[in-house]
Amino acid sequence: MIMKKLAIILFSVVLSLPVYSQDDWDIDLKNKFYVRVGLATPTWTYFGYKNEAALKAGLDAESRIGGILEIGKIYMLNSIDLGKGLRFGINADFISIKSHVFNLSGSDNLYSGFAGSKIGPSFTIAINKAIAFDVFAKINPVWAAAVYENNQSIITGINDLDVYYGYVQMMYSFGLNVKLSFIMLGIEYDLGSLKLKNSDGEYWDPTMPDWDPELNPQMTTSKIPMNGFNITIGVTF
């Protein structure tokens, strides 16, 4: 809920900025290379669950957390002149590495990991030479993804890993960057579903063997919803 409110506020600010972007300066915007890290939070509808209560009941989860690392560049299309400080661009994340963790009751944890790239159009509003905002939408080729549960037992000493994985699948994202001199702040929503299998060819299904359509109405196919929010901070060059 907090993430959604923050996203609404940031997008509202961006939509109101063109009025203030008509300064006396008129320069081409430079391409920006960046490195950023941040929090990656899975949504409560992760794995197709209906809401927070349903996910916590279905997975026996107590909390959630995650992280993200991205390296990319914004290529400005200065030849398309939209006015002072207004430009289209191409926003490419060459490397996007992300993890999600659900802390389950007891000593078990449920991990999701993603390695991919992202690319898509962006629209930049530069207030002045130091402050700019980018609104973007991207396709997200996920080169490799995996889910595994760390089943630990202090009593028996058993450390069992159930691993499911998949390759070359598509997700999507949209969001907002705020560039303050060489600092970049970002908020982004990732969405999409993936097919993940184990070494025996069995699909990952977090609801089996006791699937409850009231808790998890979306779990009717082998594709698993894995949406999340990212809040990042980084530096630009």
C-alpha cells in the first residue's frame, strides 16, 4: 500500500512538471550511464495469491524482503526535439539481478532469483542542468530464474533444497527515475509470470498439494505470477 501511494505521488509530480520546465536554457541532454542498487519487494499477490492474508496463510510466511542490482544507460534521442528540456530516450538495463525472499515460520526460507536485461522507451523532463525526471516502460527478458526452498532442520541436521528453474522468458516493468546531479533515485513495478521446472520436469506450484481457489484464484496454469516493486538509488556518469 505504501509503495502504491508513493508511486502515485511521484507520477503526479512528473505530470505537473512541464509547466516548470520551460527555462531559458536549451541544451541537448547527455546520455547517462548508471549503476544502482535497492530494495526489491515481492507483492502480496506473488505466486497468484489473492492478498496478504492469503499468501501468509498459504505459504506460512512471516515476512518478505529482497534486493536488486542494475547497470544500464539512458540514450537520449536529441534529434527528436520536443521543446526545452523535453526528450525521448531509450532506457536499457544491460544487467538486472534481483532476489526475493519469504521468511517462513521455523527455519525455512523461500527464495526467488532473476538474472536478465531490460529495454524500453523513456520520456525525460529536465528542470535544469542538474534535475531531471524519466518516465519509462520496458520489456524484461529474464535470461534465467529460479525458486528454491531451504528446508533446514536443526534437530535432524537435514538441509534439503527444492530447486525449480527456467530460462529466456519475458516480464515487463514501468517506473520513474529522478536524477539529482549525479544521483539517481528510482521506483519501478515489475510484472509477469514465469514457468519453472525441477530436474524431474515438474512445474513449481507453491499451493500443492492443498490448492485453495479462495486463497489462490490465479494458480490454474503452470505460469507463476512473480510481480514486485523496486526502490533504488544509484550514481550516473
